[in-house]
Amino acid sequence: MGRVIAITSGKGGVGKTTLTCVLAEGLSRLSKSVVAVDGDMGLRNLDLAFGVQSEIVYDLADVVEGRCPLDRALVKTGSGAMYLAAPNKELTKEGLDAFRYMLAALKEHFDYVLIDCGAGVGDSVLQVALSAGEAIVVTTPTETALRDGERMAAKLRAGGMRQLKLVINRINVKLIERGRAPDVDKTIDQLAVPLLGLVPEEPAIVALQNEGKSIFDSNLKKTAIQIADICMRLCGAWVPLRRIR
């Protein structure tokens, strides 16, 4: 039986979709079967991160509304993970119920089901996130992202989510040292969510994805190591935290 993990954020622009993509690849490299589900209904972008936008024929709405079987909607990515596209519309209440059944079916066949949720704390976003058994809250060390991440964590807890982890993304040590960004300890304290991992600021990740290249085979070693550490922690291994310097 696999795990369904919602990857969420209180605001857009924190790198949630990119993180979903590299976590899917990292877990695949640990010989785990992974499917990444684009849960950003109406605004999918995960297909671009995987570079499979031209291969999509069906999306998850086609599955939950009975127009095609689940296996026909899955697209294999170059990272080894499978991908399921979001529809270009919001799901109805009945569609959300069917979506939850679909996640249960995926859990039977994959070790990890990663849902790239939409940004914000709106009801439709929360309903998708709460369809998972656990969640990763992604934030950056900025005051606006922290406030919105704190709200997201509170909303998830209020909705019954008990397994929450935190990833602090796009950490710029120089800004923190100059007092222009909150430090890691303040971020953890404000969100009150157990830390899963730290990821340094690295704009080249998006360029690599656009070129269809893997972060794990690039010269971005520090970032790749941090992502690999997060993946191993997700798999239950005890991995000491590496501070970003």
C-alpha cells in the first residue's frame, strides 16, 4: 500500500511544482514507484516541469468522469515517474469524490502518489490537499510566504490532516545573513511544522527542466544532495540535516 502526499503552499511562486518534479525523480532513483498527479485544477504546470506537455491525451477529469481508464491517462516521464494531468476546469463535488477513489486505486499500484496542489488556501485547493493522507508544506524564507504557509498549515490541521512536514525552499544564505530574510529557525517556529528538508536557491533548476536534463546528473551538487536527503527521509531513513552555507 502506497502513500498519498499532497505538496502544498500558501502562496504561488515558492517552487512547489519544481519540487514535486524533482522529488518524483529522486524517489524513482531509490527504486520506488511514483506517480505525480497534477492537482492544480484548471492551471496545470507540472507537465511542463516533466517535459511531457505534448504527450497528454487524457487528464484526471477524463478518468473520474468515466471517459477513459486510469492506466490510459498515465504518461511516463523521463525521470522514471508516471504523470497524470490536471483538467482545465475545477472538479465538482461528485468529481472530488471520484478523485479520492482514484487516489485509492493509485495507492494500490504505486509506492508514492505525489499531488502537486494549487496555491492558496481556497476551498477547492484544500479539498484536493485533504484527499491525501499527509502533506508537505512548501515555503520560502520570505515574510509573505511564511504567513501564507502558516495559514495553509492551520487550514490543513483544521481539516483533519495530522501528518504535516515542512520544506523550506529557495534559501538564500546571503540575504539571511544581511537580515533581509527570515532565518531557518524562525521559519520553523512560525509554521510549527516538523522540518523535512532545506533547498538552496538555484534558478538553474528550471533551465535544466526546460532542457530535459536531470538535477541529479548536473553540476548543482548541493541542491541535488538536499533533494536526495529529503527523498530518503520520506522513505523512512534517518538522515542528518545539512545546513545550507
